[in-house]
Amino acid sequence: MGIVTYKGDSLDKKDEPKTSGFADANEETVSGFPVGMVAQTIRKIISPTFSNHDVECVTVVLVSHLMIEERMNNLIIKWLTKHLPEMSTKNRHGVPVNDAAKDEIVKYIDKLDFAKKLSLIKPLGTLLWGDDSEDIFKDFYKINNVRVEIAHRLDIKKIYIENLSLDTEAGVEKFLDLSQQRLLNVSDLIELIDG
């Protein structure tokens, strides 16, 4: 939870937000944005029936998936561009051909879906994780499937991660824990190719 200050108080007085999930009208973040306004706005846009937990669940799933995919993009781009031959020539637009080649790789990777990116990194994962790689990749697919369910159906009560409903705090915590573990796995692969 972030640091919250109260209007009228000095910045020295900081407190954690209330555990109920509902903010007082006087609470604001350090930057001055009213606490709870983002969640309330998201609820109005997506579904007025969403609870604070539902909004938190959607946020955790989408941000976790985004972080994993962004790290996978960095891994694949680094891996593919690391051994490009250095060329001193420029293309007809005056751009060094190495820069143009890297830009093409980035554009290509950005357009790939999550499953194709997983297929690309599977050989590295198999090298590093050995016998554990099959279970680790299953977890990546679980995370992606949850993201797809959230993004396309928004029926949190029907989404489970390892037999825990995302409608529960335990389910969201399990999803977050699994996502953090897999994010660290991708970081290990980046270290592997960095040598």
C-alpha cells in the first residue's frame, strides 16, 4: 500500500490507507491525487457492480502479465540482436543498417502473441531449468490464460489459479506469487544470455 497524506496535515504525518479499501474524501496520495478515485473510475467504466477487490484483481492480473511480457520482449530482442554482425553501411534513408535491423526485430517481437514468445524462449528455458522447465512453462500458460479470461470475459468468480478463485484474496495472492516467480525466471534467462 502506498503512503497517504491527509489534507491540511504536514507531509511529515503519513499513514497507511484504511484496510476497508474505501478512502475518506480528505485522503490524497503524495502527488495530490485523491485516494480511491482510480478504482472508482475504473469501476464506473468497466462494471458498476465491481468491488474494490475486483478492481484490484483486474489490476494485478493485467499489470503482472504486462511485466512478464515486457521482460520476455527484452530477453528475445537482446538474444536476437546480441550477435548481429556490425556493419558500417547505411540504408537508403541514411540509417545505419544495424539500427534498421534492430528496429525490424523490435517491431516483429512486439507483434507476436504471448504463446509465440514463449515458444521462442523455450530452448533457453530448457537449458537453464532442465527438468523443471515443463512446469515453469505450464505456469506461463496459466498466467496468460487468466489474463485472457480477465481481458475478454471479466467474470472473476469463474477464474481459478491452482484451485483458488480470483474472487478471493488467496486467489489473487497465489496469482501474484506465481507471476513474480515467473518474472524472476525470465530475469534468469536474461542473465544467461548476458553471460
